[in-house]
Amino acid sequence: MKISYRQAASDDVVRQFRYYLVTLNLPEVAVRFRAAIRPTVQSLRQHPFLGTLYPLRNPQLRNPRFLPVAGFDAIGLYYLVDNDTIRVIRILHGKRDVRRILEQEGLEGR
């Protein structure tokens, strides 16, 4: 399966990396977080429906799924499965208002 990342998802990774690196001064955690994205996505490539359905009212995001980032259970990868493509929509920490953020997402994103 092909993997595509929305810009917002890429921005989320950078934001979380900087949080660990700068705010918490935990460079090893920052590097481990960034590295954990790849095996999480590889799991999805092999098993696209592995993640749990995350129902939303947003008509532009039909049937998104949620999968925790490997080794970072509080951070979720939110994605859509479309034919032969997995589209990573956002990668968000559970302490954020995830539902509100996803309800406001457009199909093209930011």
C-alpha cells in the first residue's frame, strides 16, 4: 500500500519532536519518538485495518482510524484507508482536544 502524509501530520511530528527536545529537554525521547513513526506506519502498510475506527461527524473524514505510535501510547496516528493508499491525517497527543481538531479538519488539511 502507498502511504501519504498530509502536511498537518508532518507538522505534528515536528511539533512533538520539538516539545520533547526543547520544552522537556529530552533529546533521546525526541529521537526515539521520531524513529517510532516509521515502524508504526509499516505495520499499517501490512495491516491497513489494524487501527480502531474513530467515528467523527466530519463528512470530509469518513471512517478515520486510530493507532497508537509504537512505544508512545498517548500519541495517536489518525488515518484513512482509500483503495491502495493509507492517508495519515494527523499525529496527535491524547491530551490535546483530538476530537475537536479532527472535526475541524478539511479533506485537504492545512
